Amino acid sequence: MKKINLAITGCMGRMGQQLIKSSKSDKNFKLVALTENRIINKKISGIKPNLNSKNAFKKVNVIIDFTIPKCTLEVLKIASKLKKRV
């Protein structure tokens, strides 16, 4: 079965961190993008977090969002343009 390319928004939060751990232990998912509302200068699980943008979500199949409502609306607008599932 083909792996699902996954993005996690709000990756530095409590739920974001738990989702990263869970996705790494599930062979059906491949973590390909992480986003946060500020620039982070360190890699998490080998991925450098980005800000929410079209470029950040280009290679994903599914976006899991655990952010504040303002950021969620931003993610939904981008996902809609790229036809990505949230």
C-alpha cells in the first residue's frame, strides 16, 4: 500500500508533538511537512518546520491541523487552492 504523505501544522504544540510521534510509528504515513506560526531554526524528525504556505503543503496528501483558529483559516485557504485534505 502506498504511504500517505502527511503534514502537521502546529508542530511545536503538545498535540503536534504527539502527532509527530504517532505518525513516525505508523508505517502507513510518511511525515513530509511540518509548520508552525513562527520560524524555527531546528529540525524536528529530520524536517525543518516552515510557515504555512503553498510550498509547505505541495507534496502532502493530508494536512492535520492543530493550530489556533486564525491559523486554521489560513491553512484551509491554502489547502483549498491546492486541493489537499485537512
